[in-house]
Amino acid sequence: MIIVLLRYTGDVTPHRDAHVAWLREALAEGRLVTAGRQPDTGGVLIARGDRSEVEAWAAQDPYRLAGVAENTFVEFTPSMAAPGLESLLP
């Protein structure tokens, strides 16, 4: 799994609808586990896949394509999960 940290570098407002549609598509496909905003600064996404796949996917984010956000990637292998979230374990 990869934690994708999203940092705003410009005004994301005009691109928000396209960004949210991109996230919903990734949720439906099973690529995205969860996503949330960090007020005024960016967001946090947790995605399935290896790092190169997730980096390529994240490069298609409408925020990235518009040049108003940057990403940092943190790769990890979950070893514990709360009851009901066992499907997140390898």
C-alpha cells in the first residue's frame, strides 16, 4: 500500500469537481482505499498497488495535471488491522 500525501501549490478550486470524480473512479476500481482532506494544505490518499503503479496513477490527478498540487509517496506493508478491516492485510 502507498500513502499519497497531496500538497496544494496553487488554487485547486476550479479543478475540485474533476479531482473528486477521479477519486470516485479509483474507489470504484479498488485502487483507492480511502481519501481525505487536510484543511487548506492538501490531502491524504491510501492506494493499493506497487509504488510505480501508484505514482503513475497519481500523476493523472486533475490537480497534478493542472499544476496546483504535488505528491509525496510513503510505501508500507500493513501488518495489523482493526476488526472488519482484515482485507487490507496482505
